[in-house]
Amino acid sequence: MKRREFITATASTAIGLMLNRGTLATQSPDRANRPNLDCRQTSILFIMTDQQHAGMMSCTGNKWLKTPAMDRLAASGIRFERAYACNPVCVPNRFSLQTGLMPSAIGMGQNSDSKRAAVTDVMIQQSLGHLFQKADYETVYGGKVHLPRKMKGVQNLGYRNLTSDSRQGLADACAKFIKGRHTRPFFLFASFINPHDICYMAINDFNRTQGESPRNNTDSKICEAVLDRARKTGDISAFVEKNCPPLPANHEVPEAEPECIAQKYINPRPFQAYTREKWTQNQWRLHRWAYCRLTEMVDAEIGTVLDALREAGMEDNTLIVFTSDHGDMDSAHKLEHKQVLYEESVRVPFIMSYKGVIPRGVVDDTHLVSNGLDLLPTLCDYAGIDAPDGLHGKSLRPLAQGEDADQWRDFVVSESRSGRMLRTDRFKYCIYDSGRGREQLTDLKNDPGEMKNLAEAEDYKDVLDKHRQLLRGWVERTGDRIAAEYVNVES
């Protein structure tokens, strides 16, 4: 059901919780200690995938893959349709998820900034792991890390390291942990790697054109193994025609695309320039097929964790939050990988489930969410922990539980290595630091594929000016010194 359709369900939930509180003394000890009756006893399971865009779940209507575990989560809680990463690459957005700060707060725009990122001791002490550890939670982290160098690993962030495996080994370790004995509430951060392995299709394909072998790491080997299922059929064209998703409606390069996208995002990485220029329709469609299979792979791993929570009888006691660190272009605009500010790269899944507390089967397609800014305030709210002062994120608890949210944000901002994005209800504005046509304005209501740039359209001058001012105000308010150098320069 849509958000506006669940008022009755929310009211019923609220009445049930009041009745539970009123009769607490007559309940069994187990029932009396249920965490949804005392927010300080809420355990939290946070599940993150890597490089999964918002449309990569069957519950979104994508018929080219099946994600029963993710669908189960969505059916049991609320799915936010308008959730965005703070930055569409790993390290910057993972920093945001841990701290509730924009990556520009540490001078970070891309993964290669990791060594020089200005992470402070205060940021570390006020990050998720330490906040929950200080609140007497059992804080555990498993899987992929990939954080700025100065954060020095998950133990330095207040977590016990469950496992460095980010695949089925992580799922099994999480299941074992969940089924174990717990004398206090836990915060389990499960960081899975897939469908990130899709990166290696383009990298390895380009290597072959240069007479080089595919990369020899686990990620590459798994991607190659998935693709071998198609290659071994002997007739790729027939396989693609029968099995692979069609090209998306926005497959072509957009009208008046800012020059900076090619100059600073695509051309510096030869394999990306090669795919945009040289890949055939069959290659793009095969890429989409492999991306689906890798997403199904991680969905099965997530299913292992959710099954363990159910078998341990802890579904009533645990808030579950699911998201991804960023998306993948999935052949939109003849691009794969991430980093650009197009929707496929920057918009991510975001689901919250808490049995008996969050109404079931809700789709919120209205409110703008920042997964990096809003995660920390949200988890702290459910755990009864005071979030640090000065953060720009908001707790999603009122939205998730159908409460009044009149003061919700009017826009959400994402950063990238050479640009900034501001999304309002209908429009999306991007500005880049160099090149011709530095600005991009899209009417997402009429052009969800971002094919037409309205930045120079006379009819949209007022809209453009409004979004310029909103972004400039945000840059000033958040102290974004990187963007300050170019958002106020006339394009």
C-alpha cells in the first residue's frame, strides 16, 4: 500500500502498543521485555549491499530478477522510493553512513581521497559504533569495510569484527551470531559486497582488447563465472535475445550532457570510455543480465540472515534497515559502474522493518531520504540514544511509523568528485566544476530518464535560479569548501 493508505493500519498499531504498555504488569516476563515496548532494548540489524540501484528488486516491478529476501523485508515494513546516497562511490558514502556527515566535511569526493581525508577523533568517537557501544549495545561489524584511511578499521569505530568475508561467509557468521545468546541488545552491521562484482565485466572486457588477462581476484572470478553461464551456451546472440533484459529507455547519451561527465568521470578510466563508445547492444544487455544474477546472489545471502532472525524468535525485538552504499548505471546513458550523479548511480534502496511497530507493505514515494545523513539519527532514535549535535540528517522514525512529518526536508543533496546534485520534489539540478554546459536541470516528473537538459531553456529560468539558490545555501550551511569554489561561479 502507498503511504497515504496506511493511516488506519498505523492507528491500529499505536492502539496495540498503548494496550501493551497498559497491561505490562500482567504479561509474561518474555513479553514484558519485548524491545518494542522499551526503545532502549531494541536490537538493530543493518544490512547493506554494494552497488545496487533502487530499481534492482523484484518488489519495485523489475521482472528481470527475483529478490525474495528483499521483497520480504519490503512487505514487512516501509520502502522509501526517494532515497539517495551522499556520494555515489564506496568510501565517501560509507563514511557518511558511519558518521551522519557529508563526505565534503573531510574534503572527500572520491575513493582516491581516502588517505588524505581529514577524519578527526571527534568524528570517530561520535560515529555509529561508538555511540551504540557507549549505550551498552553489543556492536558487531561483518563484511566489506572500505572507509577513509584515518578511521583505521572497524575496531577503532567501536565494533567487534565478526568476519572480513563479505559473501556467504558473512551470512553464515551473522546467522550464528543472531542465534547465539544475547544478554544485551545488539547492533549488527552486515556489509555485503554484491552486486559490486559487476564492475569486472567492463574491466575484464577492456583488458582482453589490450591483450591482457582478466583480473585475478575473487570479485573478478565470480563475475566471470556468472558470465560463463552465458558464454558456454555457444550462441551469445541467441542467449541475449532469450534471457537478457532489454536496453532501458534512457540508454542513449542525454541531450546537452555536461562536458565534465566525459572529461572527469568517463575518459580518465579507459575501460569506461571504451564501453560507452564500443559496446554493442548485446554486451549492454548481457551486462544487465549479469547484474541481475549478482543481485540475486546477495539476496540469497540476506535471506540466510533474515531466516536466522526468524528462527531465533527475534523478529519482534529487532529493527531491520536495508540499503546500499550507491547504485550502478546499469547501461543507462551508455554507462556502467557508478560515480556520476544520474539516478541509477545515486538513488538507492532503503527499507525499514520492525514487526508490530512499523506498518507493513508501505511504499513512501513522497519524502526525500539521504541514506548517509539519516541513518545515524534514525538508529539513535529507535535505540534511545542522543545523536550528536549539528548533524543535517533526520530520523526516519516518524515517517516509518506514519506520524506527522510536516517539517520534512524540501530537497536532498548528493556530492561527487567534481559536482553536486540537488533533488527537490519534481526537479533535479546538477552543477559541475568545469567544462561546457556545467549545469544540468531535469524535470523528473516528465523525464525520469534524465534525457533532456533544461538548464538553458528560457521557460525554466526561474526553476533553475531557485535550485541554484537552494544549493548555494546548502553549501554555505554545511561548510562545503570544495563546492564553494564553483557553485557561485557563473556557468
